[in-house]
Amino acid sequence: MRAIFSIDGTEYRVFAQREADAYRVHVDDCSYRITNDHDAIVAVDGDTIHVWLDGEAQTFRYHEPVAYYGSHADGSTDDTILAPMPGTVVTVMVKAGEAVARGDTLLVIESMKLETSVKAPRDGRIDTVHVAMGQSFDRSAPLATLATLATVEA
């Protein structure tokens, strides 16, 4: 699942995946390979994470995705399509800005070797796709958000 972090007032969408002996961390449109070559000290205080790495300190603030997207939408969290179960994204069939009709397949997910199509609950336009192909997610993780009806009609 893509997490949202604030660093010095700027928001970033981040997710990580295992890559052999390291991790691949995706930050917005950039990708970084992280290895164990550096010693880091991490302290967590609620939604605030303090990291000391290579002589520099940085503070991150974690935003819980469902609450974040619900509070930033002009509509309700009903516009956010949540994962019905934990799993992995097999196929992403839509992108931001694309018009969809009720019942259109937005994503295909896999959980316990069973594929499930995630469908649009109403007509609308895709505002955000929160996951990428191959990405794992937890139950109730945001998968996609539809633009509010007022935004679509404008």
C-alpha cells in the first residue's frame, strides 16, 4: 500500500518492496534501492518517525491513508474503494482522469490464490489509483478513489 508521509510540510506517496538483498523504495515518481550498508537509528512516536542516518536527522509524519483521503476529498470516504481483503494487485485497468461506469473493473487483486475483480461502485471519474501492479496491501487499504460527483459534473 502506498503510504503518505509529510517531511517539512511536503507530502510524499511512498511504498517499498523486497528486492533480493535490499529494498526498492518508491517515492512519488522516483525509485531508490536501499541496502544495509548504512546504520540508522529510528524512533517512532505515534505517527511521527525520527530517523538518524549518516549524521543527519529527519522527521517524517505518517498519514493513515483512509482518513487522509477522506479528509482531503470534497465528498465522503464512500468515494474511496477499499480492499475487501489483504492481497496483491494483479492488474490495474484504470488511471487517474479516466471515466468509469458502475460495474467497470478497476483492478484485479489476488488473495489466497484467488483472483477478485474490484469494480466501480458508481459512474464517475478516477481521481487517484493508490496501488500499483505487484504491490501488496492490507484489508481496508485504499485501492482507488473516484472524483466526487460535483467535480465530475463541473
